[in-house]
Amino acid sequence: MRIALISEHASPLAAPGMEDAGGQNTHVAALAAALAELGHDIRVYTRRDGPGRPHMVAMRDGVTVVHVPAGPPEPLPKDALLPYMGDFGRWLGDRWDQDTWTPDVVHAHFWMSGLAALTAANPRGIPVVQTFHALGVVKRRHQGAADTSPPQRIGFERRIGRLADRVIAQCRDEARELVRMGVPRSRIALVPSGVDLDLFTPDGPAVERLGRRPRILSVGRLVERKGFAELIRALPYVPDAECVIAGAASTGEARRLRSVAEACAVEHRVRLIGQVAVADMPAWYRSADVVAAVPWYEPFGLTPLEAMACGRPVVATAVGGLLDTVVDRVTGDLVPPRDPRTLGHALRRLLRSDMRRFGYSSAALDRARTRYSWQRTATQVEAAYRTAVGARVEAVTR
Ligand code: UDP
């Protein structure tokens, strides 16, 4: 199949770990590669966010990234992109009219890509598959007035959910939310994200440890909802342990985290190491005794899976995708969100027991390898594409 992946703000060529670059960038890059492995011809359309970007870039065999001119050619926060989605969609449609390359199916990532995808694909009879990655209703519920999404987001997401041929939910929690939004259950496919099992392995170099402190590692974009502040507040309950946080630290959030650490008198045990290149991530995971993934809410959450694939036990909050990936008391411990005390106790108990950590590690590795390969994810996504294409053909021939 010719497959168009639309990822308006999250380029598969960008390095994850910045405020607006994270799991979606990793997801789109890996999904494109895995679909190409299955023999498909992939084009990834992302917004041109710099003047020097070539129009088309060959990412690997079978995957071309196309930079779409929509809005100024400069980096913009994703919450400022809505006004350019009309142009994005029209450009795609024109392109497919003129080009010899027209997609058999369009797969949109994030709600704004869904708008562009429907604008281009609907009039041309091309089926659209939608992955939201995050939902406005959930964000609003947790962030309230701090949510900077455009006010139209929730309404648009409902419309996209109803108009798309298939909607991919990445976890059971998201599927429930989609049904509540009015997406017909029969059009939802539950397909979890994958993890790069060639890169994230238990064997290989580990970042050296300077002292003797047990290490808790946490990885992610340094935004409030990722729960790094609660992790720091949990440290007083975990004597001795050091906490290493990976993710771009150039924001006000880094300053806030440092002051939380000072207020808890644990600043000497907290290290913000900044953005880590994808290739160096496995060595950081391997260096940790336990990996903490403690967001307030989480649409999917790649970092616990990466930790599991490196054979590391995970302490995670019992939210969103983490309820599916982390099996409580088997591959890790689940704790309530925004509860530093319970989190601290779970970390301390795990760090004290070599047996428990060993048990969790091997179960975690086994679970990541058997259930979360990109090949498995791509095969299930491919099935969703075929259903979407098949339903259109049936509708035309009926
Ligand atoms: N990441 C990275 N370097 C960093 C911080 C994060 O490569 O300094 C990667 C991390 O390994 C993971 C992704 O960014 O692949 C974050 O994905 P996740 O689903 O955990 O969070 P999201 O960004 O989607 O909220």
C-alpha cells in the first residue's frame, strides 16, 4: 500500500526529549520504518519548521519525509498551529492531485493532523485512520485552566473521531474515552505502540555510576504533568537513592524542579541531565536500579516500555497506557498519581529487595519482547488500514 502518515508538529526526523518533541516523534518514525519493512511505501508529511529544510528527505528504504509549507518556516509551539491546518490540508490535496504518488490510506497522528487529513482525503475518497496520541478532554480534566490547547480542540476531536474510517486507541483507557466521545465502538481498533527491541536491550554498555547510591531514573519531556516534581517529593521516603531525570531542561520547569528539590532538602540527590540522544538512552536505562514513570495522566507512555525492554523494573502511576504495559507486582509496581508518599514507599521497598527487582526485571523483559515489538504493532495497524480500505470499496460497490 501507499501510506501517507500525517504528523503536523512531530517530525520523525526531530530528536525527542524537548517540550513538543517526544513519544509521537518516536512513534511515527518507528511505525513508518516497521510498515516499510512489511513492504509498504510510506510518506510522512510534517510541517516545514525551518527555512533550510529540504522539501523531501529519504529517511530510509521505503520512507520519505515531506516538509509541508504551512505557516512560517520556523519552530512554533504545537498549540499555535491550528490556523495553518487548512493550508496544510489543501496543500496535501493539491499535491495528491498533481503527483503520481497518491495514497491508498491516510493515517493522521494527533488531532490537528486529523483535520488536515480529512480536508485532503475526504473529497478524494481516500480512507482516513486516526491516532490521537492524546485527547483534549483528558488534558482539560487534568490541567484545567493551565491547558493551553485551542478551545476548539475538544469539539474538533469529536468530529474527527466520528468522521475517520478507523480510530486507533493505544490503550484500553483511551478506547473508553473514545466511546464516551461518541466514536462508534465498531470503528475503534486497539493497537498499542511498540518499542525498538533492537536498540533497547538489557545487554550492552551502561552509564557509569559515580557513587554507591541506588539509582532511580525518570525520562521524559520536562512538563508538569509528567510528575517529576512528585518524584522529587518522594525522595525523602527513599533514603540514599539518587534520582536522575533525563529530558530537555531549558525551560522554567527545570528551575521549578530544582526549587522543589531544595524545599525537600534532596537537591544533592537529584540530577537533571538534560536531553539525551535516542542512541544513548539504553545505556541510561541500564544504569538504573529502577525506572520511575509517574505522570498525572498518560495517553500511552513509551519510557516504561523502553525500561522494560532493557530489563529494568518500573514504578509507574496507575493511569492511561501504563495500566496496560506495567503489570502490577509482576513487572513493576503501580501507584496512585500525585501521591509522593505512596510512591516513595514503593521505591524504597523495591530498592531494598534484590529478589523483587530481579523478578520484575525478567517478567518486564519477557512482556516487552513478546507483546510490544514494532513488527507486531505495524501488522495490527496494517490490518486497520485494510479494514478501512475494504469498507470504502464495499460502500462504493454496494
Ligand atoms: N526521550 C529521549 N531523550 C530525552 C527524553 C525523552 O530520547 O532526553 C524519548 C524517550 O526515550 C521516549 C520519548 O522521548 O521515546 C518520550 O515518549 P513518552 O511516550 O514517554 O512521552 P511523550 O513525549 O509522548 O509524552
